[in-house]
Amino acid sequence: MARILAVVNGRIVPVSAPVIEGGTVIVEDGVITAVGGSDTVIPDGAEVVDAGGHWVLPGFVEAHGHLGVHEDGEGWSGNDTNEMTDPNGARFRALDGIDIDEVGFRDALRGGVTSVVIKPGSGNPIGGRTVAIKTWGGRTVDEQIIAENVSVKSALGENPKRVYGDKKQTPSTRLGVASVLRDAFVAAQNYVAKRDAAAAKGEPFERDLGKETLAQVLDGTLLWDQHSHRHDDIVTAIRLAEEFGYRLVVNHGTEGHKIADVLAEKDIPVIFGPMLTSRSKVELRDRAIGALALIAAAGVTVAITTDHPVVPIDQIRLQAILAVREGLPATVALEALTTNPASILRLDARVGALEPGRDGDIVIWSGDPLAVDSRVERVFIGGTTVLEPSADGDVRVVERWERFGRTSWLR
């Protein structure tokens, strides 16, 4: 029997389509099947949730976070973000270090975030594979995966210079960082040629997981998520991408406004942020929230990131609010939290909007999420309640232990 959810009487904000007052969203077996007005037919047996006229939006998509690999409040023991023992970490996978029970996931739900792309850190020129997951609902992290083949995280600029410069090894300069990337891609090209030649001859071939990962970047299976703040680092990222023919996504883009016309001309998206930080290093000297509005005004597709836990993930909408104050149109701000990160990272068949065919990831807000006083009231992932009103007037996470009929893991 189909599991059906009907959210009714809401101010439906699909983001990808016009607002519907007093509207309805139907989810069947985890997938949205209808988004319409009050006359939408509700299937028999549906669980009906009255939104009470409040705002109903798709769950936010955090396009660049370290949720679960850098556990909030756990110190060094919970920080698995950077394997800083090899400049080329193409074989590393964020998926292997995620703790889905850490407190950050609960914060994500309270902030209306239902999907996150988790990335290795920026200490290495090549950090490793990223993964897109839901922020709740699985018994294991594998049951929360949206897409395992999303991108590879790479870093230019100060971070890898500092990490390996302190070790007195390559790369200790921007020249060295670029050479590590270039050498790695040439090695991957050679690997592909030898692999294909061996396959044509029916001969055995020794696999190399790092080179296989980069081969998938070269063939377009994986995107290239480039940590780059300064405008010159962004230009180096563009140069390398054009040299090897892979799809570049600029992450952070602090000085992206200085070359916004170039980014727009080359159709390179920017995952911008985090914004609520100090100028903690030289490459952040020109950090400004208003830069996002300038980048978007040039025609660049933008998303907003907290870089959690650099900024707590539940503050992603606060960053959007501040960006609106600094000139970003409110419509673009909502897109930067939903449809844009989904499309940039090729997740838009599943998440990022309320429309038939996408996952039933729905958040009911007390009001406009771009208003400071609005709060998350209820969250559904795949049509299943994961955050709901509590008896004390706050909200509560539907905990994993509840499937065993317990009130905690011990009782």
C-alpha cells in the first residue's frame, strides 16, 4: 500500500514555479506527485497535515559542508575532514568518515536543510570524493545517500601552501599546488590510455583508485569542486579546467566579483561563502557579503554555503537574509538555497524544488524564511516526518531509536 502525505492549506513556494496560496503538496512513496491549489484531489488513506496558511518550501540544499566528517564540538577526535598526508587525495572519500548521529545533523533540520553535499577539506590540493546525502532518515549513512558520484574537492591558495610548506615539501607555493593538479591529471590521462589499451587486448590491468577518480572527472562523471578565494586562484582554476576539459565549480569565490563577467561568460557557477566569518587569513582580506550580489548580477549561477562547521549549518538562511540586505534579490536568495545548488551539483532530478517527480523533502515555516523571526515548524524527508512540533511548543527530531520503540538508545 502506498505511503501518502498531503500537506494542505499552505502558502506553497515551489521556488521553480509561482507561489500558490492555500495550496497542497502530495507525496506518494517518498516522491512528490502533485503541487496545486486547494482543489487538488487528496488520495484515499493520505496522512493530511494542515500547514495553517504558513509557508511551505522545499528543503534547503547545503552545497558545501563538512557535516559528519567534522563533528561539531568533538575536537580532534571528531575531525576527519583532511587526510593531510598526501597532496593527491583523489582516492579518499568523504563518505567513509561521516557520523550521521552528530549534533550538526539535528541543527540542519532545525535550519530547514534536508540535503547536503559533504566534502573533504581544503588542506590538500586534491582532497577527495564528495557525497550528497539527506540530513536524516536512514538507519545508516548509506540509506541517506542521494548521489555518491558528485564531485572531487580540490584546493588552491593558502591552505595547501601552508600545510605542505610547513612540512618543507611540495607544494609550498601556488606554483607547486598547480603543478600537483596538473601532474595528477596527466597521470590520469596516461592511466586511461593504458587501461583502454589493455581492455582492447583483453589483458589484465592494475587498478589505481586515485587515477580512476580523476578519470571520472575527465570524462564528466564527477564535477571539480575548486576551493578558491582570491581572483587569481579562481583564474588558475579556470586555466586548469580548460586545459583538461573538466566541469569546474568555484567554491567560496570570495573575490569572484572581481571577475564576475569572466565567470558568467564561461558559465562557471559559484558556491559562495561562508559569510559570517572574520578575515582570518590574507586571502579573505576582501571578504564581503555584498560580493554575492555583484556576482549574481553579472549572470553567474550562485549558491550559498555555511562551510559547516565554519558557520553553523542552521545559519544558512541568516546568510541569505544578510545577502538580501546587501543587494541580492530575495528571489535569487531563495534559489541560492534550493534550486541553484541542486542544479549546480546535478541533484535537481531529486531535490531543490517542490514539483512532481522530485523527493518529498518539505519544510513548513512559520513565515517567510527570509524574515529573521520565522522558524521551522515541521520537516519531511521523502514524505516522512523527521522534525515535528513538541509538547513544550518547540520542535523535536524523530530519533532513530524510535523505530525500536525506545525513548533513548538505552531505554
